[in-house]
Amino acid sequence: MRIFLPTLFLQPSSARCATSRPSLLNLLAIWRSRRALASLSENQLQDIGISRPEARTEAARPIWDAPTSWTC
């Protein structure tokens, strides 16, 4: 079975950086990361050095609001 992804989502990173528009796959990864951050326990947050309010703030950000370094 082959999975076909439209070429729109498979732009080279240089093209994405030039337009500052993350691909759909990057947006999905950002969303998943933020959901995972929101579900961490207090001990897990302490292990990575983030407070609960910081985790909530980050998890509440929209998926398109991400640093360029995350999307390039």
C-alpha cells in the first residue's frame, strides 16, 4: 500500500523558510506536542523545568504560532 501526500506538503525546508509558512505536517506535529505538554503530570513538568502555568500557556497557543526554528 502506498500513501500519497500532495507535493504541497512536501516542500523543501528552504522553500518553507522563505515563505514562513509551516507545512500541514509540521502544524500537526506542533499540535500534538502541545497536547502532550498539557497532559504531563506535575513531576514530569518538574523534570523538564516547566511550571504548570507555563505549560498551560504554551498548550493554549494556536498551532500557527510557533517559532521559525520549529517549522524550518
